[in-house]
Amino acid sequence: MTDPALTADRNRETGVWPLIRTERAALAADLTDLTDEQWAAPSLCAGLTVREVLAHLTAGASLNTVSWLAGVIRCRFDFDKQVAMRLAEQLGATPGETLERFRRIVPSTTKPPLPAIAMLGETIVHGEDIRRPLGIRRDYPIGVVTETAEYYQGSDLVVVAKGRIGGLRLVADDGPFATGSGPVVSGRTLALVMAMTGRATYCDDLEGDGVELLRSRCGTA
């Protein structure tokens, strides 16, 4: 007899992949005409350029559980070293090659040992790490960013988010997302997602008594 909960989880996973493909395709389209200077611009991801963040996304969509684990062992469980190694593998010789490699993984369902919703979160958050410094704005479907926010508010798996928003009340003013208790932080769902994943810049887009506390926690592990 099939476990209804297991079936629901599988259906949820299946339903997330079209959202990931849509976000990857939108990001590739936004980056089509970048100049060399724009490719070399600092992203919101500390220490990485726009081009390097895109290569990081490509790497994440190119690793299954076996290859991810092999890399972890090769790097002696130094996860930062593993990330840097995989990024370098996908960077390519030119920005054009970096973008082409990313385009090739748009339909990919390959992933490390993470839930699909984590891959959606990575695509949105790193997409904004790229877009914001370049002045590119994407109007995300509210359902997509709400689902992403719901994931991060309960997880510290890939990035500390749940721990970062402890003791705060987060409330979206453009959708149904709300979580926690304590001093209020309110604003667009996207800004809440980015702030809870450590991007202090997005605290400028938020309001409420809890904003400065959240800002002080951004950039921490």
C-alpha cells in the first residue's frame, strides 16, 4: 500500500521542477547582453563576481548525490573548497561560455542530496545576487516566492535562515507569507527571502521594529 505522505512529497517535488526551469530560463534571458564589465561586477554573494555566481548555479545543477559526495571526500569534507572547485569546473574560458553552460542546465533535474525546493531557493536567491547589483528587476510570481519563503523559514539546511529570523515576526505585504513572533519585519516577500538568507542590502526594503536586528544577523553563519 502506498504511503499517502510519501506520495504527496513526490508530487510536491515533481511540481517544483517546472518552477526551477522557469526561473533558470528567465535568468539566462536577463544575462544575454551583459558587457564584460557587468560580468566582472561584484555580486551580493561575498567574494564572487556575477559570472562566478552563475557558474556556481551551473555546478549545483550538474551534481548528483554520488558526484557531490565524491567531491566532498576529495576535498576532505571542506565544503567551501568543494564549492570553489565545482565553480571553477563550470566557469568556462569566457563569459559567453559561462552563460552557455548555464543555458544547458536549464531543464536539468540533477541535484545534490537536497530537496527540489532548495534548488528553487538557490536559483532565486543567487539570481538576485546577480540581478540586484546590475539593476535588473524580475517580477516573480507571488506563489513562487511565497513557497520559497515557507521553505527557508523552517530550514537551516543550505543556508542559515530559520536561525537568523528567530524571535522575529516576518510579514509579507504583497502576499500571504507570515511567520514567527516578536518584533515585526515587513515588506515584499522577495525582500524577506533575501534578508532571511543573509543579504543585508534587502533590509533597506523592509520596515518594522525588527529590521535592525535582522540586519545585524545578516552575513553571519
